Amino acid sequence: MFKKPATLKPASTLKSSARRAFITHLQSLYPALAHATPEQIAEVVPAGLKQCGATTSGGHKAVIYTDEKGKPLWFEVGHEAASALQQSQQQHKKQAHNGKGKANNVQSNLAEVIPTIYALWLMPTLLPRLPTWPQIVDPTLLGGSALMIPGLLPSPHTFPDDLQWREPAEQGDGTTEGDKDGSSSSGSSLPQKTSLVAITAYPSPVPLVIARLETDMKDIITKRASGEKGKAASTLHALGDHIWELGGKEDPPNDEEVQTRSAVVQQPPSDDAASNVEKGVESITLSDDKPADTAAAGQEDIKDEGVDNKQKPGTGENKFTVDEVDEILHLALLLSLKQIAKQPGTTLPMPTSALYSTYVLPNRSSQWPPLDAKGRKRARIAPSLVASAISDNGNDGKILEAESTDIRHCSAKKLAKWIKQEEKHGLFKTKDVKGKDTVITTINDSHADLRGLEAYLTIAQAQQQGATEADGSTTANGPNGVTNPSATTAPKAIIVIERFWRPSSSCVKLFQEMGCETSNPVSKPVIRKHVLQFIQEKELVDPRNQAMVRIEDPHLTHALYPKASLKDIPAALRREELLERLLSVSCIEFHRTSRLTPEHAAKVTQSNAKGDDASALENLELDKEKGEIVGQMTKGAAQLVKVEIKTRQGRKVISLITNVEVYAIDAEQFAADLMRIVGASASCSTLPGSTAKHPKHEIFVQGDQRKAIFDLLESQHGLDRKHVHIHDMTKK
């Protein structure tokens, strides 16, 4: 709505009476503001509040309320813009005439006034907060796109209770009734359709986007839990738009500041605190011995000062100390950097938020101390990297609980500080981009910690094993229902592509003279064996240079240069150059795509490499229960899976995937799996020219998801990355 600059009119300062009426109007709209202290109210509705008329680039009428320095705090938009102030003044006069001292809390006919992100940074609990993944926030939501249901966090974290404001009457003894669908919020207190929400980039609590719900939150939670699609919320205002620019392009506050402001607002003032407010005290501190019924339910203590590194972040047998969390995250970072350095398709610079959410979180060890990649024994990790685990005295380890080992429970407490700490180890270099996320520019892949790191069982791998076992194989469950990583899984089938060639008319006589098959396609090692034997029998090796082969035999000459004149034919060629030219000029290529178990795939690959006349596939007994399939011999080279990274509608980045049918992959199921993994909207559409026998589909997914696509193709479908072509069209 405000992606392009709006046309502004001169601003005017509100009178004191108008400001008081405006505050009453806002308190009727936002209960958190009604329970705030005078100092907190003065921050979001300061003295000297200004009103400025505006017209958006789309022609919509708007009113923006700013402080004396021009920072936008509230705005109205639509044909009823500017009616809120008029309505509030009329209501204020009516209440004064009737002798009523309190505002009417009925919100049915109140004109809507929307807080800006600047107001939410001052009072984060004004709106319900809805977390989503960082890669969904930027660039999707910051680009003005809607938030789709698959982009939300899975249940029970879709609408977490610890990010919401609750009236004191709702808290009672400090607890709230859990919703039956897995949300921690009760169904009666969930936002309804058209309600305003603030969207955060998990795990940060900082609001970055203001949006309007497209359906009831209860339905959104239910649909997210069942994997349904749909639009969750439409973006109204976000970091980076014109309203944000009017405020001086301020950077978002840190997580600790927002957590502190959230906790203060959620505390209803005590009698002593209320008396302090009346005396004009500028700041109020919450006492440590506050009663349980006034404590903020579900809030976590994340203060930097006074943290004991041996203190556990929570209670329970699987909770971790701060030292352990530091080592778990550091180890996950090492594995992530090693993976990124080995991936030619991964581009730098990379936002640190994407590094943390896409790589570090899935790469945390599934158990502490870490297990090896097979989950059978302790991983061989340098003692300096797992110092806290050495003192375990040989216990069986603790199953990792993801929520207790994220950035909020380490010593740094926030992502930016943690990145700076890790950068001091010399693992990578960063660059701060003004107004945007810090980015990783280079990785020191020669660092000793990276070179010496051995693989261990990660959370993502353990979850994948658990999903495979749940489909029918034997499972072994550990504590809290977590799949035991040591449980064995059936070997998965992988893709094997065999290449064959058959001589064309210009090459048939040469193949006949060599004694090579002419009617059926044969592999490259078979052709090489016959060519080398032919060269030796015809004595075509150059005596002055044994690496060169003289082009003197008429059949060989015609096969290599069927239409060239004598002056264009070289006197000699190298052996490999001769073979490659023979295949490319005078032979017709075929291929066969099969899905085999690793054992059978190794036999077939070894047989073809030896140059056996018959493929090893002909003698194998296929295990169809493990998904083994032998493909048909098809003319032409094997097509690559194509992944195009494009930019649409300004800053929206999307990924388009085609040719998955070539490898017997169900396109619709692939889209569904991808949507579940990345948490972004994904769909599958039929391309022109598609038939029942030869289907052609295009898979669409929001964001640059090349890593997730690589991982899904490799882990679930056994497709090597050399069979995937990435075309990044976002680079200029």
C-alpha cells in the first residue's frame, strides 16, 4: 500500500483536547493501551502530535499521525480516513456532557486507526504478533506480498501465547486455557477475520510488518496444522516502505528491548506503581517479588547481565545449560559453513538471518553429545568443540529439544551479537548493509575447525529418519516420542542414468570394421575399447608423438569429418579428442534412467565403467518394494531438472522447477513436500504440450529455495546435484 511515496499535505498540530480524545479513541481500539502507564501512552501518542493528510500512489485517501520530529506513529487509510479524530472528539464531548469518565470499549463502530512499526517498537503488545520464517518476511512480505498459511510456523507455534497481550482478568493465576488444536491461545481470545496483526521474523519478537487477517485465526491454525493452503494475512505496512522512510529509516530495536517493553506492558501496575505514576515518576521498575497473578504468562528471562553459564534455561531432564547451547550452535554453524562452501550453487553474500534459519537450525546435533552420521555411536568431534559434553561421564546423552537450544538461550541472546562473536573466530566475514540484514560475504574454508569437522547426526536428518520409519519401516522411539537416531532404516533408491550411443549412417562402416554393435546402442566404455583396438590394429599411432592418432583410415576419416574438405581435416588427433568427436558428430545418443538401491547402482556403474558388452541391469533381481525401477531406452541426452530463480512484481523472488517427470518424480507431491519443508507457498501447474503419456509440469515456490530443492531431490529421490541446472535470473 505504501511501497511508493504518497503525496503529503502540510501537517497541523493537534490541540490538547483533541489529543486526549484521540487517546481515548485508541484505548477503545487497543486494550493494551488502556492498561498502559501515562509514560507509555505519552511515547506512542506524544504531546505535540501532528496530523498530516495524504494520498497513496493508488489514489487512496490517508491520514498520518506523527510526532514533533515527523516520525509516523499512526495512520488511517480508505474513504473514511480522518473520521477517527472527528469521531473521538464527538464521543469525548458526549461523555463529558453525560458525566462519564471512562471511554466506551465497544469497538463495533469505531473508525480504524492503524499503528506503524515505530509505534509497535515502543509498545510491541498493541497488536497480536504472528511469527513466520525470516526468509518469508524478507523479501516476500517486505515486498508487499501477502502471508500465506504454509509460511506460518507449524503447530503449536503458529500463534504462540508468549507473544500476545492478555488482560489481567484473563490471566487469573497466570495461566490461559490452551486451544484444542495445539495453539497455546484460547479460542475465544484468538483474533478474528479483518483483525490487525504484527508479523515477526522467528525467533525474533520484533514487529516488522503490519497486516490484516484474511480469515479467523482459529481457522488459520487449523489449516496450518493440516497442511492446507490459503491466504493468512494481507500486508498493509512494512519495514522499508514509504511510511518507514518518513520516520528517518530507523533500524529495528534489538530483541532484548522489545522483550523488556512487552513484559512491562503486560504487567498491570500495582498500587505502589500507580501512586508513583501520579507523582510523575518517569520510569517504573518491576519488583522481583511480584505475585504470580501479575506475572507475564510464558515470558522468558533473557537479561544479559548476571547470567550464570551453568544455569539451565529451563527445567526438565532434556534442558541445556548456556555453555551447551553455545557449543551446539557453534557446531551447527561449522557444519553449515562447510556445506555452503562445498555448494557451487550457493551464492554469497548471504543474509545472516537466512544462514541461521535455513542452515544452522536444521544442522543442530540431534543429541548431546553428538552421534555419528548413522546415529550408532558418539561422533568424533574435537574436544574443544564439545567441552561441556566431556563432563557427561559416558551417559547416554540428551535428545535435543529445538526450542531450548535456539539463539535466545545462548550467551549472546540475539542473532546479531552471536554472529559478531562467531566472526571473531575467523570462520567468515560479514558486512552490515544499511537498512537491511547483515550479510555473510566470504567463508574461510581453509579454517582448521572446518577442515577437521566430521559429520554427525543433525536434527533434520533425525526427523527425516523418523518420517521414513513412520511410513512402514521399524521404529525405535526415545524419550518424549523422539525417534531414536540409532534405529535402522531401509536403504533408499537412487537415480542412475546410463548413456549409450548408436552409429549414424556416416559411421556404420567404421563400427562394422571395428566389430562393434551397430543396431543396438552401446555404452561409451565399449566404444572406447573397440576404437583403441582399431587404432592399434591399423597402426595409426603417431610414432613421433604416442599421444596422437593419425587420421589416415578412410572409414575413420569419413566418420570424424563426414562433410569436411581435405584441407580442413587435421593430420592427427589426441585419443580422447578423437573419441569425443566420433560420439558427437557421427553417433546418436540414448539414455536410460533407472531407480536402484545403492548396492545395485554400484554394480551397474562398475559394469558400465569396465566396458562390459551387456549392462549389469540384465542380470539383477530388482526389489520393487524398495522402489527399484528400470527405465526405458530413450533417444537423446538425459534432461536436467531446471530451477529458475526469478524476480516478479518488483522484489518478489520465486523459484520455478521443471523436468522432474524425467526422473519419475510426482510433480504435485514434490510441490507439497517442498511447501512443507520451506514453509512457503508452492503450487504445481500443467505446461502446454503436456499429455498423459508425457506429462510436463512447472512447480512454483516463493523465495530462493535452491538449497531446499537440492536437498529434497537428493534425500528423497536420490538425484545427484549434477543433474540439476540452476539459472539465477535475479543477478544483474
